[in-house]
Amino acid sequence: MELAKEYNGRYLHWSDLEYRDVGPDSREILWALMKILREGTIREVELRDLVIRYNITDNAQRILHDLDMRILSGLVPSSKLDDNRRLLLTVSSVMEESIASSQLEGASTTTKAAKKMLRENTAPKNKSDLMIINNYNAMRFIKEHSGDELSPDLIREIHSIISRGTLDDVRYEGRFRDNNSIAVRDTFSGETYHDPPDFGRIPGLVQALCGFANDDSVFVHPIVKGIVLHFGLAYIHPFMDGNGRVSRSLFYWYMLRSGYASIEYLSISKVMKSHRSRYDNAYLLSETDGNDITYFINFNLDAVSEATDVFLKYVRCKMEEDAKTLEDPRMSGLSIRQRDVLSDLMNNTEPIDVYELAAKYMVHPASMRRDLQKLDELGMVRLVRIGHRNAYLYNDQANFA
């Protein structure tokens, strides 16, 4: 009983017991006892004939409380960041999320090149570029429709945006699959991890998932509910391709709909990409334990918490940079944007052209040119030419206090 309670606190899977010393009793007996204890607190989501089950562990409740305190507070007090900086952070984070979510599905464009492409609104050169642009457009779409109820049409529209121009058969853009030719398999071994439901069940299952999303008669913590939507759509696998990207976008949609506006600052897919094996394993553990998605919920809570930590650490670093640069007497006459531009150039070894900086800070190139000319006059940056464009480098010979 002591072991069963301890292991349930960590919500170990049957496979985790293989190399553990469980005492004189068999692992089967311990596992049976663990399952009996779990049944006493398990919750169920019935999507027609698909039943998804989960528990909320003590650690999960702690993380949920912590996330509520941090995300619902706005993450950063308004006294620390002005509206323009908040907008820049939001746009940058949405870019990061769009890029990482696409990279999770095979997009090979580097993050640096992808950000430059999105900022300058340049045409995609290949399928990877197009995947990222599509994902970025989908993230903006779900924000615009965060007040809508979830419907099969809305899910199909999100998929249509995400998959535009990237599918082998254009007929499947925004359309549910009409066959069972797909499965989730290991790229190298070919082992099948998930056989999605028969295509004939898709309309009913998706409609039931939408009903769950829109029904507030039984309280489910919004973050947990968003994770259930993520898992549910991925399990149903209603599309020929793009299911993972649509599933992750549904989580963001539900967070925005539930009042978690600061979720825009977080790139959760970037964290998932850095823990790809754990992300994949969370799906696998859940499905092999009778669709008990506690494993998936726990992983996602860790990912959201880590993404929050990453964002707050970035903001703290930016604040420290501001404080340091303000120590230089020449900084007294610089605007916040000019200090930010200088910081960008200090952290880049390659020159950045005027148009890329203007796109990043969402100002007219003429305004950015004036900012850079002032920094040049102060000896903080120096002008270089890239083709027919002016670009700038940080002047590492500048004397800072």
C-alpha cells in the first residue's frame, strides 16, 4: 500500500515498474492495487464511444495553482513593460510557437531564418517555409476567433490555414479524411504507435469533442480542459496530415477563450521540441493505459510551466540589460526602442539591415533609419552595405561605462 501510494503520487506507468524492487509481492499485485486507488478519483470524458480518463495528482494541482497565479496576473506588471514592448513580445512569441510547432512536424527551416521571413513577409522558398507561415497565420486566426464556440467548421478552417499548399492532395485541405490509410508510426523502425479511429466515426467524435469544449456545466480546470482537447483531437486524427499542429493550436485557442491572455507570451511547442521523446512518450503511455491521459496532462503541465519560466527569465534579462545600458551617460538621450535596437545589434555577430529591424519593431523604415543614424552618430553602431541595402553592426570599439 505504501508503494502504491508513493508510485501513484508520481503516477508511474506499468512499464516503470519493470526494474523496480517492489518487495515480496509481484508487480502485478502492486499494479492492481495502484489501479484500484486511481479508480477512486478518476474523471471521465465521454466522446460518444471514446472514453478519455484522467486523474489530477497533488503535484499537478500545485502546478495548476502556480500557473494560475503567474499567467492570470499578466506575467509582467505593466510598470515593467510599455504597450509597445508587450506587443513586440507577443509577436515574437507567436512566431516562436509557429516555428517550433512546424519543426515538430518536420519543418527544416532554422528559427533565425524563419523569423526573418515572417518579419519581412517574404515569400516561402519551400514546403518547410510554407508550413511555418501557415502556422503563424493560424495562430493569428485563433486569436481572432477566441470568442467563438468550438465547432467542426472552426476546426476544419484552422486545418485549412495550417495545411494550405503543403499536402500531396489539395482536396484534403480543411477536410476530414475519408479512409484509414494513416497511422502514427516510428520513422525508423516502422512500429505502429497509434491506429486512429475508423474514418466513419470522425464526424461524431469531433462533434462530441466540440460539445465537451463548449459545455461548462461541469467544471474542468481550463488548462486541463485545453490539454484534453489537445489529446482528443490528436487521438481522433481527423485529417490526413497536420493533426499535431491543429491539436496544439486548439490548446492555445481554449486558453485565450478562457481568459488566459498571457498565453500568447509562451512558446510551449518550443519546450515540447526540446523534450520531443517525452512528448511522444506521454501519448504512448496514455494510450497503453486505457486512455488514461494523466501522463499526457502531467507532461503538458511541465511544458507550460517551463515555457513560463523561459519567458520570465528572458524578461528579467532584458530588464537587466536596460539597467546596464542606462548606466552609460550617452544613453540618457535614447528612446526605449533605440536602446532595444542597440541591444539587438550587441547580441548579433552579423549585420542587420534597416528593413528587418523596422519589421521587427513594427515601424516605418524611415523611423528605424533615424534611430540607427542617431546610434551611428554616437559611435555605438557602424554602417555596412549588404547589396543595395544599408545594414548596421554593433561598434565593439565603443566605450561603455
